[in-house]
Amino acid sequence: MRVLNNLTRRSALGGLAAAVLLAGLAAPTHATTIRRMGLPEMVQQAGNVVRARALENRVRSDPDTLHHYTVTLFETLEAGKGKMRAGELFEVEIIGGEAPGSGYATTIAGAPRFVAGDEVVLFTRPGRGGRKHLIGFSQGAVRMREMN
């Protein structure tokens, strides 16, 4: 009986040690919850509300976090709120993207992506480096399409 108790105790300790080891090796994870916003709140929080056309994308990598960010260049077609004017160019930065040739990507579920020619209404706030960020993540980009 004593041998059986020692074996049971060793098995339990071995399992606990394995669990602690695996927990220590696990990569840290981060989570974000986006609160749904209504149109009046988005307009109120936005520094600019514009109808714009996507011109081009580029990806930049942050050396501190190793995250990739997609920076999209837009042309303002029409301004609804803020100081931007038609014809003005600006950049929107969104987390996620793959740096060419790196083999590494940052993928964020629900992150808006734009291709050249996309027409959108954007609700933006100032970001770092003169770039803009969207209000409410993907909620801050409303796709435009022709109705027949």
C-alpha cells in the first residue's frame, strides 16, 4: 500500500510540474473587447468624419512590440466633420499585416483592410506620427457602394 501511495504522489507531483512548466513556456496573450457604438457617439468622438478613397497600403513593423501595422494612404473626397478638405491626403494606421519578405504577420480578427480604389466613410482620431486611427476599430470604416 505504501508503494502505491508513493507512486500516486509522484504521478501527481510530476503532472503538477509539467503543468507549471507548460504554463511558463506559453506565450503571453492579449485580448480586447470592442464596445458597439452608435452613430451619434462615433461622430462625437471623431476628430474627422470624411468620405475618402484608399490609394495604397504599406506595412510597418514596430521593433519594440514586433507587431505589424498596415498604413493606408487615403485621399479625402468630402469632409463632414473636422478640418480636413477635399483633395487632402492622410494615412490611417491599423494593427495587422505582413511585412514583405519577413515571413511574419500580425493578424487581428475583424480588422478592416482596404485596397486601392475602396471608397469609405471614415471616423478618425489623431494617432502617432501624424497618422489617424479609426474610432471603434472596424466600426470607424463604413464601406461605400453604388446602389442600382
